[in-house]
Amino acid sequence: MKKVMLLAAGLFFALSTFAQQADNKQVKKIEVNGSAEIEITPDEINLDISLKEYIKGKNKVDITTLEKQLVKAIADAGLPKESLTIENISSSNYEILRKKKDPNEFMARKQYRLKLNKLDKINDILGAVDAEGIESTRIASFTSSKMEQYRQEVKIKAMKAAKAKAEYMLAAIGNSIDNIIEVQEINTDNYTDVRPQFANVAMYKSADAMGGGAPEIDFKTIKIRAEVRTVFGIK
């Protein structure tokens, strides 16, 4: 009796597998990839500014003076106070006392981070600070406040591109697409994390110190890319 049941079960499984294979063979389909890319202008920019004390004549221009100049320049530019934060401080009174150095020989440094939505005011801000007190500036990072919206937009474009590709390929042989069978998002949901090399303002000084007008700053856009793999049925 058990042998009969096992035989019947095996026969049913074989028939089911055969039927499934037959159904799969009957499905006509086309597989295509679709991709899209958009460029956007960043509106969230983090600029690192490093100030350093220096000797002017016989006197030291201390870090407090430089900081006041920077804070005032930011306020005059119409930016909120919260847009400037302290990133790091390099100072050591212990080192001066231990080596019995003249305090004027020690130059303190302070690193700040300035949040901007664009760079149109940076020339005026840095130009209002003593040029000798600006050790360096660099763009730490930037992005867009609407990044998620743009990511959705580029994925939709990639999906539409895949559909259009399937349509014109099948139209060439007199066929057309049917329903969508499968969609796979390829891991390209990212954007170019643009770093200082794309908008380099390292060792930036005021316009007067550079001997002329404000320099041109080439600030490139952010590229967002998406790609999908799709499978459409064929009518």
C-alpha cells in the first residue's frame, strides 16, 4: 500500500513539474535594463575654515580677534549665528610653560565649520578676515536638502527608460510588451559625493591679498544615477 502511495505521489510531482515547465516555456518575455542620471545643484554646503594667530609688526593678532572678524562677517552676510560651529582647537599653555617659551612664539589655531546653501557670499566673508589669519579653507562636503525626492525621480526615469527600450526593440519585429513580470533595482542608488577636488578653495585668501578681484569658483553639480533590470511579457 505504501509503495502505491509513493508511486502516486511521485507521479503527481512529475506531472506538476512537467506542467510548470510547460507553462514557463509558453511565457514569452524580454529582459532589458534601464538607467537614468540627473544633475542637481547642492544647497547644503559645509565649509571648513582654519584660523591661525600671526605676528603683525611686533604684536600678535590673537585667535579671539580673528574669530570676532569671522563672526561679524557671517552676520553681515545675513547668515544665522548657528551656521558657524567650532570643529577643533589647537592650543597648549602647558607646552609654553614646559619649554619656557615666549607666548608670542606659540600660534594657536582654531577650526570652524560654516554651513551655507551656496557660495556666493564666501568671498565677502573671507575677505573681511585678516588674510594672514586664514590658514586654510576647504569644502568638507555638500549635498541637497531634496536628495530623497531626486532619488525617486531618477528611479522613475530609469523605469520609464527600461519600458521604452523594451517597446522599441519589440516594435522592430512587430511585437509589443505585455505586463511587467519582474523588476530588480540594481545597486546604483547613490550620488557623487563631491569633495574638495571639485570645488577647491584650499588656502583661500582675501581678494586684496591675492592681488585682484574675487576668483572664480568652479562648483560642480551632483550627479544622481539609478539603474533597474526589468522583465516584460510579450504579447
